[in-house]
Amino acid sequence: MKTGQWLLLLALPLWFGCKSASPPTSDVRPPTADVRPATVSTNISPYLRIAHPTTNLSELQVAVRQFVPHTQSQPVVWLVGVSHVGESNYYARLQKLLNAQELVLFEGVTDRASRAAGRKNFEKSDEDLGSLQNTMAESLGLAFQLDAIDYERPHFRNSDLTIEQIAQLIAKEGPPGGGKQSKTAKEFQNLLEMMQGDSLVATLVGAAMKLIGSSPKVQAMMKLMMIEVLGRFEGDMSQFQGLPPEWQRLIQILIHARNEAVLKDLQTELRKRTPPKSIAVFYGAAHMEDMERRLRRDLGYLPGREEWFSAFSVDLAKNQITGDEVKFIQSFVDWQMEMLEKPN
């Protein structure tokens, strides 16, 4: 992995939240999803930010935004961005907000069988318990979203592509006539293995994360690193010029194609004679800028109010993190972000 790309390892818990599955070999017809970023003249504010409520506190905040329709007969829509790892009280606040809506369209890449059975609880196999996201949450003393949120609510509905549909979209990236696997497909295979803890990289990352969890100060510094990294991601990740083309294309599919699937489900609800009065779209924060553009461009929704939720924080004084250590972390992240933005 080239300089700068390792930052995506820290971003994975934000933009690829799913129940991992084995790479499929199905004959499912690929969806005709729009994998291009949506465009609209209005600039969209980021859904992530770094905040300092007090001198010694640094925290990652995630936006939750309300959008209102042109006519009163249509529902209010909430874009509920989420970090897939966070503090337990963060998920408690999100649960309260989600429970107050009439319909929740939530993120969750499942296999076709799970979708057909209508499963919501993403039952974890022994393999899933060793996933990168679980390991990261445990090592940082945080909660994992799929454990902290109660999806077994009648108004919660899975709104995502299946693992088979994503694989079919990626398969289209290969050379004409099939045959040799594309670089994008190989990276998707590597990503699945990493998320499930099956690859060498995942094993090394998992071991490093467990080591981090054994030291309170190192754990706090790692959380600070994540806050600095994630709080600076904005815009379309697939446009980072420092990424190889196959990674750019993979991110486009994982974000934009899945967003298109959500918007189609949302449009179905809006066309009903009696639509819900309020709908929440509950997805990883990295999906939300593109999601907002589509909501405003395609459905004519207008911005309402917004709230910022603290996903997790670090008390610098309590963990004896010095000013020089903070500056070192910030400078290192600055350098790595520059590498992501520079053309290969």
C-alpha cells in the first residue's frame, strides 16, 4: 500500500459498514445503478468535523440533517450520517432519533439469501466476530454500530445492494468478453478479506490494534489519530488523485451505486398514496454528501435544520497527551493527506 493509502484503512469503518460475506459466484443480474457522483450547483457541507468543546477535549462529530419537501403531502427526510465505531452514548442518541421516524432506510450489505429472508440483525458468524471493524472498536474501547443499534424495529428496512449485486457491478469493470479478473475486482476481493479478517494485512492490522488496546495512552493517541484523519475527509473520496484507478473505481461503486439504490427505495415511498410522515436514511457518513446532492437534485428537497453528534472523543489531559504529540499527529496526517491528493 502506497504512502497515504493507509489512511483508507482508518476510513473503512465509515464507508463500508456491512455484514461481510464470502465472494459470490451467483448469476444475479447486475443492477443498473448510477455509479457517478451526483452534481448540483449548491456546495454541500461536510458531514464530519473535528471539534474542541473544551481546551483538552478533541472529538469527531457527525452531522444529522433534516430536509423538507416542497409540498406538505411529502415526508420530511433525515440524512443520519454515522460512524460505524463510536461511544455507546453516541448510538443511544442515534437510536432515539431513529425510533422517532416512521421509516428508517438503513445500510447493510448482505447476501441474497439474507435479504430474501428479511433478516435485519446481521447475525454474526465466528468469522464475522474477527472482523476489522469489531477489532478496531474493541481495541479503542468503543462500540461497534451493529452491536449498539437495535435494528429489530418494525419501521427499520434494509436499503442497500446485496453482495452479489456489488460483485456484478464490479465484474463489469473487466475486459470485454470476460476472462481475466479486473484490478478493481481484485481490490474488492482484498477488501472483503480484510473486513473479514482473512488476509495477511488484516491479521497484521488486527494484531497491531490489539497491541494498541493494551496501553491506555497509545489507545487514546490512536483515537486522536482517527479523529484527525476522519475529520478531514470531505468531498468525493474517489477523486483522490493519489489513489490507483482501480481504487477510485471501487470507491465510486461502493458509495455512488449504493446511494442510487437508496434513492430508488426513497422514490418508491414518495410515490405511495399515503407515504410515511418522516423517513431517515441511516448510512455511513462518507455516503452523505453525495446522498444530499441526489436528494436535492433529483427529489427537490430543501435543507432544514441540522444537529451534530459526537461519535467519540479524547481527553488530552486525562491521557497525558502533550501539545508536541498532538502537533506530531496533525503534521503526519497533513503529510499523508497531501500524498492522497497528489497524482500518481
